[in-house]
Amino acid sequence: MSRGIPVAALMALIVSCGGPRGSMDYPEPLPLAPHDTVFVSVPGGTFVTSTGDTVDISPFRLGRYEVTNRLYYSLAAEGGINLPPDPGFVGMTDYLIDFPGYPVVNVSAIEAEKAAALLGGRLPTLAEWEYAASLDVSGAPFEQYPWGILAPVDAGFPANFLAGEEGWETRALDGYAWTAPVDSFPLTGSGFACQAGNVSEWTLSTDSMTLHCGGAWSSPAERITIGSHSSLAPGDRARHVGFRILLPGA
């Protein structure tokens, strides 16, 4: 089941909030699309994570899509959060403004958490992220993909990843050399897009290093499985890392 926050209500919140904007000068917010704030209900359950921890998961709602440039821009303008530096993707100048339906990148975990809080949400924990990604998978999930056991090449390229077998320059066999619009690939059976590839996604910080999951446009096939994660400091930015927002309740 999926539910969205009405765009009109969100825009009213953004426009009505005053207060300091920090040192940034924000032009008018980019118009949002309805799917920017669609959330999928995830039932609770008991789950064993890729790190071997057994956890009880409470019901929650998770963004169907990775946070787009236009949604992040609006939240940043409302909350006085610094805008991310341009990632320098060749052929995609002024990425944040000119590619509004693409996933935001170069946002730190700290900034992502601030943005999520403006919608009443937060980043998912590692357990919550893996649990949601594995809902449509049978058996041990961590060497599989959100769509199942088939490698992305054999499954018809259902994700944006380092697709070329001959190295970096042949990576666009999935249709995209860099990031892709967040709605470019099929939804999983549970209703999520791009839980594998496109951008790796921040999880909630628990110590001095923060995990990001799911691999990215720059990851080979074996690094976009459900159990794949890497770490960065909470204040670090990377042009292959974005995020997805979790809301409480079902």
C-alpha cells in the first residue's frame, strides 16, 4: 500500500515557513511531482540483518523513490540546508536544477537527516533498509537483488549500475552513464524503485561512520545486492550517494 503527502500541502509548508535561510540564496522552489512524496507501507516483523543481528522491526513507511533533486531543493530551501555541490557528471551541467527528477547526490548523512525531519521522517536504519529491500525475495536475501536471484544482465537490466563488462567506458548498457530518473526502472513486487543501483542510500548513523546501501550507478553487479553496503563519515558527501526517507507507522 502506498500513500503520498499532497504536493499542495507540502508546498504550502515550504512557502509559509520563515526564519533564517543560512548563507544560501534560494530562488523559487522547483515544482514538485506527485510521486516525489509517495510512501510504501512496510509491515513489521523479525529480521536477521547482513551483520548477523536479530531485530524486531516496527511498521513504517518508506519512500517509493529515492529523494529527487526537486524534493531536496524544496526541503533545503525550507530548512536552510546547504545545497549540494554539482557532481560534475559529463553532459549534465547544473545537475540539481536542470535534472529535477533525478536522485539528489553529494548530500551528507547529516544533511539528509535534516531534510527528512522536515517531512516528519528520518533515514532508515540498516535493518529497516535491508528488510524493506528483501520483502519480495525468497530464501537468504543478502546475495540476491530486490527482484530476486537473477543477475541484472540476465534479468533485463532492471537497475542502473556499472553494466559494461569491458570497464568504465561501457557502463551505459542499462541506458544511463551516470544517474537515472528515479522512476526509470520497474518497481519491485513490494512497490519500490531503485533499491539496487542508481544511488547508494544513506542509513541512520549509529557511530562515527555511516553505512550506505544498495550500490550505485558506479557499482558492478555484485555490489548492488541487498547485502552490499559501504561506509562514510556522516559529514562526507559523494556523487554516488543519495537517500530515501522513512516515515513512522503503517
